Amino acid sequence: MACGNKTDKEGLVRLVAPPGGGVEVDVSGKAPGRGAYICREGVCAVDELRKGRIDSTLRRLMTEQEWLALRSSIQEATALR
């Protein structure tokens, strides 16, 4: 997790870098590819999330357009809870 806090899986959102490219929110939590978890609330929620940290963790460089789309998807996913 980006913030280092420990919580149960229901309190997390999984991001995944699928083999085909890009980065997306993994709603099922089972999509193939390198994954990273962020809190639904708290320190690593959208406002505190940094592109470079996600790029590094997922070993994938995102364009600014991909980053903006991902942030929007994260906001939607965290609002569902």
C-alpha cells in the first residue's frame, strides 16, 4: 500500500497494470497483471496519490492522459463504498 497502513481488503482499491498496457482500477481484485493497493480513504486516497509512486510500483510509465483517466476511475471506485 502506498501509505504503509494495514487494513482489510474491503478497505482497499486494487490498481493493475495488465499485460496489454495501461493502468486501470481492478474492481474484481483478480485481473491479471502487476497490482498495487491504495486505501479507499486516508493518506493514499486520490488527493494524496502521486503519479510517480504508481509508475514505480507498477513498473509502468503512464502518460498524463492515462493518469487523469486513472484518477477519475479511482474516484469513482472509492465513491462506491
